Amino acid sequence: MKKGILVFLALAFTLLVTAPVFAEEPAQEAKPSTRAPVKTELIHMKYQRASMMMAVIRPFLSQDSEMRSSPDDKILIISETAENIGKALAIIKELDIKPADLLFTVQLVLGSEEPEKGVEDTPNDPIIKELRNLLTYKHYSLLDTSLLRALDTQNSEVRLGDRAEFELWLRPKVIRDEKSSLIQTEIRLRRILIAGTPPNVTSSKPEYITTNLIGTTLNIKSGDRTVVGVSKLDGSGKGLILIISGKIVD
């Protein structure tokens, strides 16, 4: 009997000790969020594309931010904290400015061993005088000249030649420093001719033969004039010379 009482007391003591372990802990109160509230801002672009601005300002925003551009790429939509939206607006203000206005003078000169009929030589041109010492052509005649207006970082095109068979494409980028300004310009010149139609063949759409003549990138000081390149024509011993000058208008 005495032994049974001792076993009962031991069991009761064990239950009293282990009961707090199995007791349900009180629910912890949710901590309030420390993240600043998010707002949505619509930023209208004046000169730059919204999609381009997205790549620029992304490093200055949080990982939870959301950005998208409008279908016309003129509005940038940002969902972010007010502080980070302020950073984005400051960056956009510095970059969304009117692009520089540029004016290019383009000349196509034909170099040949024999004089071209109906075309006068250009003996007094300083650049042509230099080319005579560098190239083997004896005669240099001006095929065409044109003025081309362009905007910084935007594409521009012009057709040249009596039959408008030469297409000039360029994309300038103004690089400024404290002393001077450079116009870094991508240039492409190609020749576009209508292909001859074989006899007894009718076609509603003409076919074109395109030949790439000159493709390069060069730096031009505002107001300077330079030779872009020389390209041989049709294996006839003639060469097409592209001369260009550019200046910043505003």
C-alpha cells in the first residue's frame, strides 16, 4: 500500500513539472511594418524615351519597386516610396533635356583617272589638294552636296546623287568638356539601285540592289571638316569620297 502511494506521488510530481512545457504560449503581437508607404507617380517625358529612363534609374530604387512605360513610351509609371521617387525625379530632370541641334554639310566627291563629262574639277578645295597627295586619282569632281539637320542621339538620313542612289545615315552624340565639344558620329553610306527586270517578266514591285560603301564612327570637332572615307565604285577605277563637316547650332 505504501509503495502504491509513492508511485502515485511520483507520477503527480512528473505531471506538474512537464505541464508548463505543453502549455500553449500566448500569441505574439504582429510587429508593425517599418517600410515607408508606396505611392504611384506618372512622369511625363519631354525629350527622352521612358523605356530608356527605366534602365538609368533602376539602380536607385528598391527591389520592391515597380516600373513600366506607357504604350507611346512618353510616360514613366513608378510605384515606389516617396523618397526614392524623389531620387528618380532628380535624375530625370538632369537627363530629360532638349537634345543639341546640329548641322552637317555633306559632300560626295568622285575620284577618277579620267575627267567626268559635264562635271568640273574642284582644284581649289584644300581637302582635295591633300587627297591628291594621298590617292592615285588625277581628277576630283563634286557629285553632290547637302545640308542635314540632326538632333543629338537621334537618327538622320539624306539621299544624294543625281538619281538619289546614295543614302547617307548618321547618328550623332555630343560629348562636351570644359575646353571643347566633340560630335561623335556613327555614319553609314550605301548605294541603292533598282535591279534590271528580265525580258518578258512583269513585276508590280521593283527590286533593289543595296551596296554598303562606307561605315564608320568618327569624332568631329564642332566646325571642322574631314574626310569620312573612300570607297571604290563598280571596279572601274573610280572612287567615291565622303567629306563631312558638323557644328553644334545651339
